[in-house]
Amino acid sequence: MLSVENVQEPPAALLSVVSTADAPHFPGPASSPLTIAGQSVLEWQLRALQKSGITTCFIEVDNVSGALLKLSDAGEHYGLKIHFVRTLEDLQNSADLKSRLVILAEGQYFAEDVVHRLIGAGTPCVATCEIGNESAAFERIDLTRCWAGFTLLDTEKLGSIQDIPEGWSIASTLLRFAIQIGTPFHPLPQTIIQNAEIAKISVPADAAAIGQKKMQARVDGVKGWIERNIFGAIAERLAPVAWSHEGHAKYAQLPPALALILSLALTAMNQPIFALLFLFLGMMSNQIQALIDVKSPARRSRAHVAIFWVISAISVLYIAIDQSDVASNTVEFTVIMLALVALASKIPATRWTSNLLCSPALLVLALCASAYFSGYAFGLKIIVFAQLALLLTEQYLARRGVGAQK
């Protein structure tokens, strides 16, 4: 029986794995060739829908595999209710069917912001794109248009669909139904297809290209010259290997944790240079792991980041205490240095000053050089004064930019 609810509520969603459920790339081992950054296309679709506020999803299947059940359990853990349907009648009779239904094409990747905009518009539509090389694998609607893989459909007339031939895809049936009842077409800018914000994943090269693009975007958003250009380059090389091994996430936190422990131990042994070097290695492994890991929920990632940086700050303070004397004010200047790092964290990554001010790894290397040349306290003061000079420069440039806009 159809359940028509308030249109202000989030719609339900229909996805499909009929053609891909038995293929080795879905949603089995992370080493499968058609995964994007270690996740199946279905997982990326569910992720995009969840971030757009959808909590109820229907997945069209022939058979419910153990991997699908595992995915369903994981979805429920994060507030996503997943139902498996084999026929259109199963969908029509579901008590969880909403007044609107989002339909996503099978095996098609969608950027999260594209899905968010289309759902947020709230207007029933059939998203289309022009026929071209980039959309050659898309389902055609007519001589000039392809289905872009997204439909938002009112479900009040869904009960009128009957006598569907066995084996027909629910998604394709509903696409044709949406067109027949006059659901408006919504042409998408061709740049969305050209930039692979919507893409059909048919061969391993398709998945690899999107994974590489995602990784590059993550690296470009990193602040700090060393973190972006050195740690980021290493992460880009290691990412495909890490994504191909499902178990890497279980041990990804060990290298930075071990490096921090060794840093604290070496500080206690009065070895500041080696302590700082291990702190640098901890920062490197933590940054690489953060760039590679796209599966961890945001809350969990933020918790790991907070714990890591708190322990790193404690390690730096521990070294400062070990290197301090009555006249050096090493601890005080270390506190000021850490406070300036926190203050600089609001500087956009696009500003050149963020390359220096937002690079803890650079600060650690500078401290290491100071300790090596037996001038830790003096080097620390130079670092703090350099931070202040750069912050004043950034403030001046920001104000001049605002004035130029006026």
C-alpha cells in the first residue's frame, strides 16, 4: 500500500545492483577493480544521499548477498534505513515509501554536491544531459538527450503502474513512467559530465580516474607547504595500494601513534633532536593516513585529529620543559608558538602565508635545526617572531583585498 507523506519530508531513494550484484567488483573485497577510493559505486551513492538528508533507501536486487546485508547493517548504524526490493510491487507495497522518490542509475557515480543541489531544489524532474563522448554510456531518452541518472518523482500515481514484464528494471520503468506523466526535464550543464561529477563506471579506468581526482582535491585543500607538496605527493602514490587492501584501515592509526610514543620516550631520555624527528614522522604518517582514509565518519576522523594534535602539543611542551632554563623562557615561547599556530588555522589554504603559518611540520623541522645547533631557545624565539611577522602580513593583505573589492 502506498504511503503518501508530507512533501516537506525528505524523499526516499531507489538504487539498483541488478546488473552488478554478482560481479566481482560489487561490493566485495576492496581490492576489486571498479571501486572508487576503496568503496563501491553503491556506497558512494548511499553516502551522497545520506548527506542530502535522505534516510530511507530501496535497493533493487535479484539476490541479497552477505555483502549487501553487511552494507545494510552499516547503513542503519549511521541512520540510513535500507530495504531490498525485487519487483515494483515490493516498492509500491512498502510502508516506508515517501511522497517523493529519488531514482539513481545503476553503476553511476554522483558527486555529493550535485545530488544535494538536485534534491534540495525539491521539484520533480528528470535530469538530462546532451549526447556526447562523455555521456556515451548513459541511457538515451531521445535523439538529443541522455538520462543523467537522476530522477525526482512524485509517487502519488505510482500505484497505477501494473503488469510490468518480468525482468524489467524498476529504475528504467519508473524513468519511462516519469516521462509519460510529464515530469519536467532538467538539463544539466555539460561541464558536470565533462568534469566527471556524474560518470558511468564501466571499466577500471573510469573508477581510477575519479579516485585520482578525489585524491587530488583532498591534497589541494591541505594547508602547509610541506603537508601539501611532500606529504600529499606521498599520499597520492600510496593511496591506490592502500585502497586495494581492505585491512589497511585497521592498522592505519598505528604509525602516527607509535611515532608519538617514541617522541615522548626520547624526550624523557634527553634526546630532543630524535624526539622532534619522530614527531615529524608522526605528523607525516598522520597526514598521509588522513588523506587516504575516505571511509571514516567525519566525527570519528575529527576525534582522531584532535587526539593526535593534543598529544603532539604535549610532546612539544615536554621538549620545551626539558630544554628550558631560568633565563630562556622556552616554555612560555612554546605556548605562544602553539597559540599562533591555532590562530593561523583560519587562514584559507589559497593564501601563500598558509604555506608557512599552517605547517606544523615546518615548525618541527625548524625546532629540530635549533636543537642540532645547540640554540633551541634562540631558534624558538626566531620562530615566534617570524610567525608574528607573517600574521601581520596576512592581516594587511586581507584588509587590502577587502578594500580593493569595495
